[in-house]
Amino acid sequence: MAINLFAGGSNLANLLAKVKIRYPRNYVQSTSAGHMFEMNNTKEGEYIRLLNANGNFLNLDEKNNNSLVSYNDTYILSDHNLVIRIGKDVKNDRMALHVVGDVNIYVEGDMHSEVEGDRFDRVNGNYQMQVGGVCTIQSDENLAIQAKNEMKLESNAYTNKTTFLENDLSEGGSVKENVKGNYEIKIQKRASTFSVSSDGDVRMRADGCRYEKVGGNYLTQVSGKVKTQVDGESKSCIDGGAFDGMISSPDSNAYKLNVTGNIKGDATGNIDLDASNIYLN
């Protein structure tokens, strides 16, 4: 849907509307080349018109309407300031600019744009914005960015600082993150909770070693079966990269396993237990 231009002077067909011309109330001066200066004093049809031989004209009518028509280029040059003020009534007065071709705006200094009401921009083609310095978008209320297809964000560094963050993919879709460096999630508030919930499976894969350090209790609750498979020695990675307190535990009850049912272990090789004391009851 195209933007509707306001009525009254925006349509070329209305620039030379039918006017009343009565002799001898109409005065015309013309030259041999076809230039003309016309003053019409007919009641309810007064106007002043300056017309050249090519059809370009300036028209001033009795309704305080001014019309300037050029069938070629038009230039406005000012060595100092240029001020254009339009309208007196905010609700009814307006400005319409209709360009059939391209629009190029070049500003050697700064450019400031201020809108007291709402602003709407519609681009039927592509939209590209290039900034040589810092680009800042600030909103005192909500900020929404919507894309029907793909949205890409590319940056050397990315910082997201907020008090609440929610990603909603309830309508379907997937999330995939590829990281060549380290990936860290840190919760700075001690009373906070880190939760991962899945209606399906939760899968974790590490080509290297996996380390877990728990400052408090460690609880694992399984409704089904548990299977642990170790292809190599269980402490092959711990000697080289474990963090402090992971190998030696200050409390003899630091690792405790309570099972109300049976425990079954199958091993095709040996089962080795190294401890100061081993109690079997």
C-alpha cells in the first residue's frame, strides 16, 4: 500500500484548476518569445502567474495557495541558512514528498532528526545501514526485532547485560551454538539455582575429560537403570588437569552412595579398590 499524499497542491492535475476569467479583469503581459506575466482580478478567481515559454510557471491564487512547476531541473541555493516551516495545526497540517526516482542526501556536518509523535518507516526492498563509528539504539520502553526468516548477528565480541533473559522456541525449532574457545556459565548469586529440564534426553559429550566440583551435597535420582562405562583408567585425566580438592577429599564421607534396592556391577576385567580401609558389611 502506497503512502497517500495529502490533497490540495500535491497533484499536478490540480495545480491549474479551473478559474474564473472575465474581461477586462484579467491583465496579461507577454513577450515575443512566449514568456507571460498574468494577473487575474476576477472575483473568486484571483491569481498571479509567471509563465515561461517552456511551460514552467509560478502561480499564486486567492486561496493563499502557491504552485511552482518545473519541467526540468530546479535549484535552491543559499550561502547561509535555509528554513522551511510547514503548518500550524499538528493534527491536520502535513508535508508530503513524492520522488519517482532516487533520493540522495549528503550532509558534511552533523544531522539531527527529532519527532514528537510516532515514526513509521516501510521499505519494500532491502535496507542497509553502515556506520563508521559507534551505533547506539536506546529505547525507554520495549525493543522488538522480528524476522520471518533468518536473523544473523556477527561481531568480534558480544556482551548481553540484562536482568531477565528468555528464549522462547515453544512453537518448534532448534538451538545450536558452535564455540571454538571456552564456554562458561557462571551464576554469581549463591542462593540462585541453575536448572536444565528436558522432556526428552539430555546428552553431554566431551572428547577430553570431564570435571565436576561440588561444594555442597551431590544428589542423583534415577527412576530407571544406571549404566556407567569406562573404557580406560578412571584417573588418567585427573592427574594432569584436576582442580584443587578434586582428588583428595578432606571428609571421609565426601562421597556417599545410598541405594534402597540392589546394586549390580558387571566387569569383564578386574575391579580395583584403593583405600586406607575398606569395610564390607
